[in-house]
Amino acid sequence: MLKNCLFLLFLLCTVAVSAQRGTIRGNVFDDKGAPIGFADVYLVNTQKSTNTDLDGFFNLAEIVSGNYRLVARLIGYDSVFIDLQVKSGSITYQRLTMKENDGVALKEVSITAQKKEIAKSEVQVSKLSVTPKEIRSLPSTGGDPDIAQYLPVLPGIIFTGDQGGQLYIRGGSPVQNKILLDGMTIYNPFHSIGFYSVFETEAIKSVDVYTGGFNAEYGDRISAVVDIKTREGNKKNLGGMFSISPFQTKALIEGPLLKLKEDRGSSISYLFTAKQSLIDRTSRSMYKYAAQDAVSGLPFSFTDLYGKISMIASNGSKLNLFGFNFTDAVNYRNVASVGWNSSGGGMNFTLIPPMSNLIVNGKLTYSDYRSMIEDADKKPRSSGISGYNALLDFTYYGNNNEVKYGVDLNGFSTDFNFVNIANLTFNQQENNTEIAAFIRYRQKLGPVVIEPSFRMQYYATLNNFQPEPRLGLKWNIMDRLRFKAAAGYYTQNLLSSVNERDIVNLFVGFLASPDAVSKFNTREEVSSRIQKAYHAIAGLEIDVNDHLDINVEPYFKRFSQLIAINRNKTSAELPDFSTETGKAYGIDFSGKYQNKNVYLWLTYSYGFVNRFDGVQIYPTIFDRRHNINALGTYSFGESGKWEASLRWNMGSGFPFTQTQAYYDKQNLGQGVGSDPLTNNGTIGIIYSDKRNGGRLPYYHRLDGSVKRRFQFNKKTRLELVASCTNMYDRANIFYFDRVRYTRVNQLRVLPTLSANLTF
């Protein structure tokens, strides 16, 4: 209590001192009205400087009253300046517009250097930021760049398959990863054909991937966070994009409803995107060798729609309204039919009060997800989850410190219905409410940056308080060498129906923590029904030179309580839910080289992931011991009109439970009257007692692409892409059908030609 009082007193004193000085804040835009991130903003003849964020926003605090010259600069743009006066206790808002110059080709290199400077003042442990340019640099399946194909290139991230695969981040299962789109929770972000996500690359502004150790701003997940933000529509001109390939066709349209003008700082713009799959039709003729049969082709189809309206005021305050609808279907003939629909919408805002040092942010969102599966056995299986999220937070910028605090309200309802192979039914209909308050404080003390944060999570439905302390640290040992570390405690209520024994997980059901959970599949109930984890991470960042940087991160995650649905129980007396514990640990290496024409990315991950079910410690199905990714992109020709890319991935084999024996499984539905001599039984499988004791063969694949850009005028461009997935047609195993005793492989070599028109 005393510590809390002292901390509040410190904040009050800080605000009181700041009131004796002035503040300059503002936004930097290009001449099209798009925000410019990572620009250097400073006051001439002072030590006051900062960098703009992805929204082009900057804040210079605690400025002594007087006359100053404010400058914004970034290679590739003409520097701009303005003379202004700062008064004690005043807040001055200034908008700056920069125009591209002939050095625009050097812009990406400059931004990379600026990011390295920002890294010295922020902790950024296990944070990987991905730009649309980096996504497009990947040789993409169908010539369509997608974040689903880029995420597995990042260290610590494993994707289990091209068809119905799942994303695992440093030992956490998919339900333990929080996926956000403009603040909305996306419960299933990947389509059944694993090459594509629901997100449109051309609409993405930023992707921040936190593979562990994230601060208290994020809650209700125990492994990782993927935070995706879309850009605003063009504020000055009508524009768009149309693309077609054998896999899908997509379109984007954007423009102003109220144009941004120099004499009027406010604007309203829109952005809409649509995607429709084609592969289920085109594969019948183009990829017969890869399809399940000549009639149905590759059995995947999807449709994605997203829209956004953005309003920005003359003082930098803004409001975004958005909505989405995503659908997916897959039909394996005579095996299973799966489909899901995801929809939602909401708003977020940034409020910049004219006479306050606080920046106010908020959001109100709603998401709904419905899925179903129909197997050959015709047993009904369905799942639904819908939820809302309301957030209000406040940020205070000091000279070398920053305080952010807020309140987070989250509610969701689940509707789950599942019948297993023993004809036992699982049903759950639950309403859940979660309330959290958080505070994050960042202080730069010379070469050291500390970032303590604290989250108080209250699970109202369970009447359970969970205090979640977290800490981040950055030490700038030398100008080009930095040490970082993070640790924290994390909890969550949501769980999934996915059984980690399944390689193919096309049906994903969601449940809340149930009323009763047994300890390690016994009859003893646990007192807490919350899933829990601890993270501990360290690392080094090395800037070898202006073009090459290296990152090394050892990590450890301890899952002190996990809850799993006992889908394979054989009698009603057995518990529906039981606990497990687990560990994930390893080390990730990554290196990035970037100059004007070359982009190289190399990663190696060495990791272990296991679980303990009360009987044995076993590796999970995604326990990939070694994983290597190499990516290279080279631009050449006049003005870089040609671009060639290669990506190679190799991973050690996934674990699986071996078959011990087969037996004739009789139908004894008539009780003692059943006749085993005349009944036609089915094949029953006796699994090895050692769970996941076997290993599949190594996986490796080479993808490549060549692009040619045709620039018709300043606004119109055509891009043709010739790409090939699995270039040397590696027969990578997908799974082994034990009943039919056949091996099923991942998708074969897939050459494609696509076209993308931007206007």
C-alpha cells in the first residue's frame, strides 16, 4: 500500500513540474495524407528529439518556454520545418506535411536505421514487427502475399500443415494466442487451406507479434499476441487494387469522403476489401495431380470482406469505424465437411485534448464465430462463440518516461455441442465476463530502460481475481549492442476443443472454463479453473552495421495449469475436463540484412515443448526440435522493376503416437444378443502406451517467385508474378491414415501466374 501511495505521489509531482513547461505534439503526413512513421522530429539547437509512431504522431514534452524551430526529416522526403512559440503550461499541436524526393529508394534503409534508434529507448522483448513490404517480399503461393505465409518465417513460430494446419507460438497452442484486428478478437484467422489468412495484405498497416513476455496492456492469453492494424483509406484521391490468380481473386477500393486539404486539417476516408477463393474450381484442370479427385479438385473455398471508415480532426484526434465477414468451407469427399463463419465490427478512437498532457484511446468491438463439422458418422458437432470488448486507456508522456493505464472489459458466450466416437455428448452454454485494470510505466535512465507493468484480471463468472505482474528491461551496453529481458505471469479463461493428438484440426470449437475440472484426469477437482503460465526471456540485439542486425533470445515458458477437454472418454463416469502442466523452452536466432536492392532473413530455432498429464511427460504434436528459415529478395533492373525471391524452410519431424496393434472392433449395440460371429466389425486401433513416442520424417520446402512491375503513370501500376511453391516437389508427410494404411502428403508443386493492378 505504501509503495502504491508513493508511486501516485511521484506521478502527481511529475505532472506538477511538467505544468511549468510546455508540450509540442502533432502528426507528420505525406502529400497523399498517409501518416509517416519513424520520421525524426526535433527542435533546433536543443536536445529535444523523438520519432513518429506508425500513425505519424509525435510528442515533445517538458519544453522551456521560448521560440523554437521544429523540424521533421526522413531520407526519401524533403525535410520540413516551422517556427513556433512555446508557452509555460501550454500544449501546441502542429501538423507537418512531407513530400517525397529523388531519394525515395533509400527510404526503407532509412526507416530501418530509425527503427534501430527507437529500439534503444524501448524494451521490445520477443516483439517482431512485420511490414506489408516484408510480407510482399516472400515468395507467395498463388502469387498472393499473405501474413499466414509470413508468420512461420519468424523465429519460434510453427505451422503444422498446408491443409487445416494450426499456428503454434513458442509452445503455446492456437487458443493461447490472441489474434487482434484493429482491436477486434479474431477467433480463427486462418483458412482451411493454410496458405491464406482472413487479412488483406494491401490493407495492413502494421503487424506486431509478441511471442512471449508481453506487457500488461494485453491479457486473457497465456502464450502470445498477434496485433494487426489496418491503414486508413486515401485521404485525397480515389484509388484501388484488383488481383487475380488461380487461387483467389481480390479487390480493394479506397478514397476520401471529405478530402484532406492544407487549409482544413480534418478528413474522412474509406477503405473496403474483398477476397474470393478460386482454387476449388481452377484445381480441377490446373492441379489435378494435387487434388483429391478429378471431380471436386482441391476442396477449399472462402470469402473475406472488410471495411473501414476513418475520420481525423484538425488537432490529430481520430475515429475509426470498421466491420468484417469471413467465411470458410472445406469438403473432403466421404470423410468430412467443415465450415465456419466469422463476423464483427466496432470502433476505436484517439482523443488528443487541447489542454491536457494525457492522450486518450478507446475501443468498442464485437466478434462472432460459428463453426460446424459433419463426419462420415453423421454425428452433430458445432461450436459458437461471440464476445465484446471495451477498452479505455490514458497515456502520459514525460521527458524520458511514459505512463499508460486503463480499464479493459471483456465478455463472451459459448455454445458448444460435440458427440464423440463413443456416442457421449459434450454440451456447454456459458456467459462470461472479465474485467481488468492495468498500468505500464516506462523510464529511461541513461543506458537502461525499465518497464514494469501490472494487470489485475477479474474473472467475474468464476469469482476469481488474478494479479499479473510483469517486467521488461533493456540495457544499451554499447551503441550497437543491447541486452533485454522480460518476465511475467499470465492467465486465461478460454479453451479449445482441439485435441493435441490430432494432426488435422479442421474443426475448432471454443469453450469457457467449465464448472468442474479434474486434476490430471482423476476424480479430484482443482480449486482454480484458470489456465496459467509464467514467462522468462532474455536476449541480445546486435547491430553489426547499418544494414545487418542479429537477435538472440533464449526463452522459458512454464504452463502451470492447462485445461483440456477429454474428447476420447469412453464412459459417462469419466471427467469431461482435466488439467495438464507443460513447459516450452529453447533459443531463437535471427539475422536480417537490408540495403537498397537486397533483403535477407535467416532464422534458426531450437526448442522443446512437452506436457504432463499426470501419468507421463510427452512431447506435443508441434514439438519441432529444429526449424530453419532462409529468405532472400533481390530487386534489379531499371528502378527495381524486377524482383526475385526465394524461401527455404526445413524442420525436424513432428511427434506422433505409434500404433501398437489393430483389432476387430465389434458393434455390441444389442447387448448379450449381439453375435460377434456374424457381425461385421470395424478396425480398432490400440495405440502405444508412450504418447507421441515416434517422429515423422524431416520437412523441407523451397518456394520461389519472380515479379515484374509496369508503371504506367504515377498512380497506375501492373505487377505480374510467376511463383512456384514446393519447387522440387518434396513429398512432405501430412498425416498417416492408420485405418486405410496410406500416407497423405502435403500439397505438391504448385506453379502459378498472377496479376495485380493498382490504381
